[in-house]
Amino acid sequence: MARNPPSVRLRQNATHNLKREPKKDLRKPKETKKSEPEVGGLVFPGGDTAFKALLSARFCAAIWCHVTDCDETYNYWEPMHYLVFGKGLQTWEYSPEYALRSYTYLLLHATPAFLYHKLLQPNPLLIFYFVRCLLGLLCAFAEVYFYKAVCKEFGVHIGRLTLAFQLFSAGMFISSTALLPSSWAMYAVSAACAAWWQSKYALAIFFIAIASLLGWPFAALLGLPIAFDMLVLKKLHSTFICWSVISAIVILGPMVAIDSSYYGTMVVAPWNIVKYNVLSGHGPELYGTEPITYYIINGFLNFNIVWVFAICLPLALVLAYFFVPAKSPSTLSLPHVISLAPCMLWLAVFLLQPHKEERFLFPIYPLICLCGAVTIDILQKLWFRLCCFVREPLAGSHYLDYSVYITLGTIILSALLSISRILSLYKNYHAPLDLMMELNKYSSEENIPHNLIVNVCLGKDWHRISWNPASTVRAV
């Protein structure tokens, strides 16, 4: 028997009323344009609609989200300010003695900023928001590719749930436009998983290489399930080796050349990060340790009830195995235990690490939304099974017909909590960016001499002003 396509799997428990077909009209029917695609009676956003919604949300984050991490300011915005304007602060990570940071990653962002600066001569603050909007655009591209792959692999119901969670999530609001390697890894890992689920293994390997080499080296951990699928399950040894080598040459080769040129010595920045944090003996614990509850609380703040559903996924999969029999697989190419393994593996490793930071979970933020959506879908099926025991369902009934209020209730509650969190972040932490806008006017004010340096004391917000607003302003 041939495998049911995704559109059939969505309605795997449904039976359709058969009607006698009328005589076919040979005339060419008039084309009717539908606003949204429909599969098995389920309406879901098309790719264009999803991209517009995601891009709107990411541009909002670019404009209204504050700088949440001191590393973003002093390890990336300040060095990039130096590359664009010739001046900026530097941390010890950029010392040739350690060489933990890659100038290649900086140049990917500094190049469009430099061109914008030279061609249009905008004020520095506009360049700051320009780079953020570029990051939001890149994130939206990765997310819509991820969304399309989720719809194909897991079904459009899970796809539309995932999309809704990503749109309103406070975590995605924070991470999508952050100038951090972990955000870059998030973009690439989302694209890698999307390619993997569609059996585009070469592309999946290349995206994992981008995430771990250009982004954050530890993101290679998220590629282990892909490697397991290729090497153990599919026996694609030659493809894996070939594209791993190609990716290393194409990405790591230019990186080593560029970074070695800036540092004045041979530098492999991804290896230096791993060596310092894992093999040096002192590691990142120097900067503080936190209990496991740190990520539990932080995950709930960023994803609220979606986070609870996501971490309950293993239990949900066990319940589904015993109580939700299915005539056909619930996924297209891979079982849940393999396709969702990157998220669970990442949580298992980083929950146990003594040093914890919010940005360490950025690479799996879209996967958290997906895991939450899968758990909700399983709960809806379990509820339908319970209803079937209590009362015989109508012919042609589908589990979504009996549990649509679970879908709507979850989306509405999650969206309200997320929007509340976003508004709270804006109200309580956006003052430094507002101050940047005011300080940016100083150089154009006639009553302020151009040769006068204005000192601004930032106090506890020392890391939230991430871009020198004007040449006449100095933060102290």
C-alpha cells in the first residue's frame, strides 16, 4: 500500500461521505483565487502569508526590542562600530592571546552597514536599526522555510500551531534580531532541520556547518541526530563525508584566512572557543553558575504555556504510542523520536551545565515552538479518544472537530501572555534606546559645539546602549 500523502494523513481518522459524481463539464472552469490554502478541510496560512506575518513581527522586534545581553554590546556591536567608523571598545575575547571571536562573523554584518554608511551617510542610529532589520529579514526567511517543512513533515495543523507560537513568542521577539552568534545559529539550525525533514541532506549539513562555524561551535550538537539518520539509518556515508568536507572548505577556509589576517597570527576561532570553554580547565563557570530552575523559569517567561508543553513532549509521545493508535505514520519521513531529537538533546545537555545564560537556548527556540505544538496535537487526539469511549462519534468525525477549543484556547492564552511579556520588556527596559535617539540629535543641534564631548553616565544600564549615537557623545 502506498504511503498516504500529508493531506490524507491530516484526516487519517476521518471518513468522507461519498457522492455520485455528476457528468464532467469539458469546458475550462473559471479560476477562483483562494485567500488561503486548504488541505483536508483545514485552512492554514500559505507561505506568502506566513512570510509577511513573520517579517512584520521581526521588524517590530528590530525597532522595539532592547539589548538584552552585555555580550551583544561589547563583543559584537562595539567591535562592529570599530569596523564601520574606526573606533569602538574591545573585550578580552578579541585579544590575540585568546582569539575567541571571529571577525568573519562581524564582517557579515559590518559590510552592509559600511556600504549604507558610505553611500547614504545616515546618522549612526539609523545604521544600528538597519542592521537589526537585516537580521529580522534573515530570521523571517529561515522561519518560513522551517514552517513549510513542518507542514509537510508533521501536518498543517501542527504547522499552523507552530507558526502562531513563533509569531507571538517573547523568546522569538528577543532572539530574532539580536546580534549574537547564538541567534545566527538559530537561523541556520531552523533551516537545517527544514532541509533534513525534506531529505535534503547536503543542504542540512551545510546549514549545520554555518550554524557551528560562522555562528556558535556548540550548535554542532544539534547536527548529531542528522548525522545519526544519515550514517546509521540511511547509510549515506559518502554523502555525509563529501558534504562535510565541502562545507568545511567553503566556510572554514575563508574564516581562517580573514581571522588570521585581523589577529596577525594563525587563528581558528571556533576551535579556540571550544578549547577555552571545555578543555582549558576553568571554563565558563568563572562567570557564575545557576541551578536547573534557571532555564525552567526563563523558558516559561519566554514561551509561557508553550514551554510547559514542550518539556512534556517525551511523556506525550509515550502516551500517544499506547493510547492513540494510527493507521498511518503521524510524520512523513522520520519518527518523532528522531525528528525532534535536536531539541531534547540540547535541553538535556544545557540544563546540566553549571553556567547558564538565556542566549544559550536561542538555537532551539523555533524547535521549542514545534515541540509544544506536537504535544498539543497529541493532547487533542487523547481527548478525542476519551470522547469516543464516552459517546460514539458521528460518522466522518475527526479529532480536531472535538478539540478545536483546545487549539484556540492555547493560541489565545499563549499570545496574551507573550504580548504581556513583550509590553513589560518594552516599558521597563527601552529607556536606553530612547536615550540613544535623543543623544543622536546632539551633533545636529546648533547650540552644541561640534568640538564639545558630552559625557553620559549610564549607571546600571551600561550594557544597554550598544551603538555610539554621535561622535560628540561619550558613555562613561
